[in-house]
Amino acid sequence: MTMNGFSAGATQPTRSITVRPADLDGPDNAAVGRLVEAYLTQTESEKAAHLGEGEDAHTHELPERYRDEVDDPRRAYTGSVVSVAEADGSLVGLVVVQQNEAAREIKRLWVDPGARGLRVGSALMDAALTRRDLPIRLTVWDWRDGPVRLYRSRGFDLVESWDDRPRLLCMQLAPRRPADLDE
């Protein structure tokens, strides 16, 4: 999937954004690890600021439970669908979707700060929503206004929480009806 992204500034050129499946057996594995590390580092920093928990925002140390995702995404995301966004030959975003029998779950959605405003998050979300035969669910921190707006714009609704962490919103998108799947 290729799209043209538009920056907010009139002086910046239009950049072509390509969203494609990640090649975790090849060159994308290390870059996906770096993107995931940036996402997790930002999340831990925000948790420290908003919840008073997590690692010290200045240490950039991640909890051990995340090491596999950073060090070897190929292994950590076995059975998941990982899509990446590429601009000018560099990976600038990713989305990770896991599936079980009852639902698909968006586990990670991240856009490099330098690529924000180019609609990369929207393109990644569209890629994550290509299969709508099952409910699609996700969690998001309530202070992340931009992502919450993105999810709501795609039809996600707040649902009863399946996670007991305070300030974590649980959202779900209903599957398409069988008649809608034929379109």
C-alpha cells in the first residue's frame, strides 16, 4: 500500500509512504526492534510522568519484560502480523496485530516523531484493519489524545476493561457483518 503523506508545513515536500508486511527474517528485524524500543521508551516515560510509576524517564532503561520485543522481534512476534511504514528508504512506523480465536488485538502502533503529521499512523491503522471478520481490540493510555482520536475515527468504541491498570482505556471495533465482508 502506497500513499502520499502531506506535512503540516507548506515548505516541506510531499513524501511517499509505503506500508508493507515487515520482513522479520531479513533486514527489517533490527529496524523493527529500534522502533519498538522507541515506542516502549516513550511509554515508560509517559507512565512515569502520568502515573508516577515505571522506570525513571531519564534512564531510558526498559523493564526486562520488553527485551525480547526489542532484541528479537522475529521471535517475539511469531504468529503476529507486523506491518511497517517506509519513507525515503527508512522505516518510520509499525503496527503489530496478534490474533486468537475470538479477536485480533493491536498490540503496538508507533510512528517515529520525525514522520508525524504525514498520515503514517492512519496508513498503519488502515493496514491493521484490512481483516474485519473478528472484533479488533486495543488498549491505549487515556492521556494519548491523538491515538484515541485516530481509533475513534476508525469506529472503535470504549468497552468494559479487560485490563486492571488505571487510566488504560480498552477499545474495540466490531467485525463487519457477513454482507459487508463481500465488498
